[in-house]
Amino acid sequence: MKKRAGLYIRVSTTEQAENYSVPEQKSRLESYCAAKDYIVAEEYIDAGFSGAKLDRPAMQRLIHDCKNKQLDIVIVWKLDRLSRSQKDTMGFLEDVLIPNNIDFLSINENFDTSTSFGRMSVGLLSVFAQLEREQIRERTSMGRKARAKAGLYHGGAIIPIGYDYVDGHLIINDYEALQVRELYELYVSGRGVHTIQKIFEEKGYTTKCGKWTNVKTIGNVLTSRIYVGEIKYDGEYFPGEHEPIISKKLFDEAQLARTKRTKTAFTSRSLLSGIIWCGKCGSRYFKRNNAGRAKDTYTCYARARCTKRMMKIDRCDNKNWKYDELEDMVIGEVLKLSFDESYFESIKKQEDTPPDNLLILKEKVKSIDNKNKKLLTLFSEDKIPLDLLTTQIENLQNEKDALSFEIARIENIKIVKYDEIKKITHNAEAVFKEGTLVQKRTLLSQLIEKIIIYEDKITIKWTF
């Protein structure tokens, strides 16, 4: 009875240029089986996987088939194709193959496990395979640190959002970089990670990692110094050769905001603290208690000179505002918005969307159209099945629809419906009269991004 052979083939990305390519291994293994009159029962191919562990898709399938006694022999071109770990190699032989009476052959080393000498040979060769792996790891570690010192990104499976990895260099991805900048600006303006995630989801933003469904991803972006042009390796930071996406100032402001933010977003004792900014010096305003000598005021930190870390300059002369006067003015604007649609329209017309952002979004739509064309070409050439084509085109179309909506929102102000604002403000008057401070601040956070003060001029930056 002919033996049922399982051919295991593995190639890592660094070996594809050598004689270990998938077609090369496959050809040699099939020729060997033909010469030995073995039946090729199955071919198990792991392309682009390291030999450090056995946790590879095809390897796991091979282990499953062996345990179900679907093979009589497992053949590889070279022992290190199976694994570079002595422990994993011997474990595979002793725990999977031998208990199920399955032989193992390595063509290049010319031995098999049907003999005691063959099993000893496997053990010895596994020792050298593991030694090679450890030497590679040492060389890789040294090489990565050298790259980091030279300002080069170390590469890997996960490329930072905002960049593409091209020929060993980080190159800005305009569409993703747009999102990174917006993320930082929203966070510094007072938005939390959950709010940002919802905003990005509504805008249909996607990255190489998919949609913004995980707030941990937002947290990772907010703390990565790669966006200010630095490279991290083994706890150290080195100047990178790549172009920064955000300024050092914006990054530092985001870190300061993170240290100040608590689990409860609204713990302030005043209505507007945290969202008022000085138009003269860029510092924030805070509510200053004047201990009965005068009415409490909202004051620029650089004018009060009371908290140095909050001051952008040494001294500012911007106007103090009586807290009740300023709060009444802001509340009045919100209430006006709640019943006056023409006021809403006038606000929207003043919004200035950067033209570069619109161009980037349109370019992204074009790239989706190109992907659809490539998928259809692959399908016509019988290179992908219908079910995969349908799934991928559907996903791309959903992304395109969301982007098209965002483009339309920018190009046509009426796409933002006043009904959405009405839902937020329908009980605004009652909230300001009878609600708690937290309820009032929550309402304002949905409508106001920041308030900028320049003497007697008040500018409200709305969230819509």
C-alpha cells in the first residue's frame, strides 16, 4: 500500500530571495514523492512565517491531520523548514508523529525517523537549528538598535497609523496622517477618547488597521513619539529620519491633557473651565475665586500668573470676565441655536475646512475605486473566488459610502441636518435652569469645542 505523504513547506520573508521559495520547495518535494511512489495526500504551506514557533496556520492543520491519522509520512525539504526551535522540533516528533506511527523525512539532511539513528540525527540537527536561530536573534537585535540610532524604523508586522513602510523608510500616508492630526487636535480641545472614536466612526475614517473601533488604538496614537519624528528601541528614543506628523508642542499638550484627565470627564467646579482659551497668548482661562472682594472671574492663567505650567507666556493682559456674565452669554448662544435654524446655517457657513483635507479624502475614494477594479480583474482571471470578491467589494463600498458622506458634508453644508442639533438642544433650557453642573457641562461638550477670548470679542468654536 502506498504511503500517504504530507508535504510541509515554509518560507519567511527574508528567505524568499534564496533557494527556499515555495515553488522551489514544492517542486523538489513532489519529485521526491514521485521517485518513492508516495501519494501526495496534502500540501501544507506557510508563506511568510518565522520558524520560531509552531503557531502557524498550515502547521496547525498538519498537526491536526497527523493526530487524526490521515498521513503516513511527513516530508520537508530541510529540517529548519519545520522549526528552528529544538524543543518544538522534538516535541512535534515525540508528541505528534511517533505516537501516531507517522514517519518524518528531511530530504536535504537525508534521514528519517523510522530508525533510532534517524531520531538521534534529528536531535543533533535541531540543536544546530536552534543555535542558528539564537545567533540570528542576536544579530537582528544589534541591527535594530543600529537602525534606531540612524533614525530608521525597525519595520515589523504593525506599521504606525499615519505612515507607510516603503523600502525601509517611513513615508507619510496623507489620508491616515490627516486622521492623526485631527485626533490630537480633538483631544487637546477637550474631547475624550470615546468621543473621538464615535466622531471617526461617523466620518467613516479607516486606516491600514481597519476602522477606529478600539479606544486603545486612540490611546496608543496619543502616546507614540513617532509622530514627532522620534524612534523608540529598547526603552530609548532616537531622532528619526522620517517626517513628523504633528508638532512637539501639540504632542506635549496632549500629554498634559492626559495627566489631567480623570475617569470622570466633568469634575470641574465651574461651567466653562477647560474649554476657554486666551486669544492673545494661547493659555487657558480658569474660574478665579476673588474671596468676596469682587465677583468671581474667568481669568487667563498668564494674567493671574498662579500656575506656571498652564502659562504660555510670562505675562498677559487679556480681559477678565465676570463668570456669570460670560456663562450667561454662552448659554444664550446655545439657547439661540436650539430654536433658530438660520443661526445654525450661519454658523456652518463660517466653518473653514482645509482644502487639503478634502483633496486627501477624494484621493482615498479614488484608491478604493482602483482596488475594486483590481479585484474584478483578479476574479476574471480566476485568481480569487466569488465569495471573497463579494466580501471585499462590499467592505470597500461601505468605506467609500462613509467617505463620500464626509466629502458631501464638507462640500455641501446642508448635509448636516439641523434635526441632529435639535435632538441635542431640545431640553437645553431646562438643563441650564434645573440640571446639575455635570449635566450642563455634558450638554456643552456636545456642542462646543472651545471658546476663544480676545478682550471683548468672544469666538465659539462649535463641534459641528
